[in-house]
Amino acid sequence: MPIRYYISLKHPEKARGSDAAFSFSAHGAAEFAAQLQDALRNDGFFQRWKQAQSDPDAVDPGLGACDPGATVTGEQHNLQIDLIAVTTIPGSVLKHRLRLLAGNAWELRDVSTA
């Protein structure tokens, strides 16, 4: 069942992960949405991250969940960016991807069924 996640980037310029190889590079709501959507839909993001780990074989394969039908929309409100992700990916996996992409500069505002 798809879940709708409401995500806020209060300071988008700070929404960068600790490793530039996996971090957002976006500048604008549409770019942030597109980058998150790609990380949810395709397994390439996870595979790149997994291979960068000291023991790739020890990585929980559940973190590699993908949803080819995931959608993410973004809107800019003053300086804040709000994203709405609709996906079947478990919340723990979504949060893991967001931490890689945005570090701690994001907030999960609400969750509902889609």
C-alpha cells in the first residue's frame, strides 16, 4: 500500500549529506524532488552506497528496496522546500535515503495512506 510522506527542508542550502557522492546537489524544489524520486525508484543509488561500505556483503539487503512507481513533488514556500513522496518503500528505508541525501536538514512532517 502506498504511503504519502510530507517532508520539509527548512534550510535547503543545508540539506546536504555528509558524503558528497550521495548528497543532494539540488537548488530548487523541482530538483530536490527529482533527486529523491530517482533515489527511491532506482537501485543505482543504493548500489553505489553499498559498494562504498567497508563490507558491502554485510549491508542489510532490505535497505535496497526500490519502488519504480514512487513519485515526489516539490514546492517552494519562501525559503523552505516541501516535498511529498508517495511510495511503497518502508519508512525506515526512506529515512535512510534522506539521511544520505540531506544529512539532518530535513523533517518528516506527516505520513498518511495514499
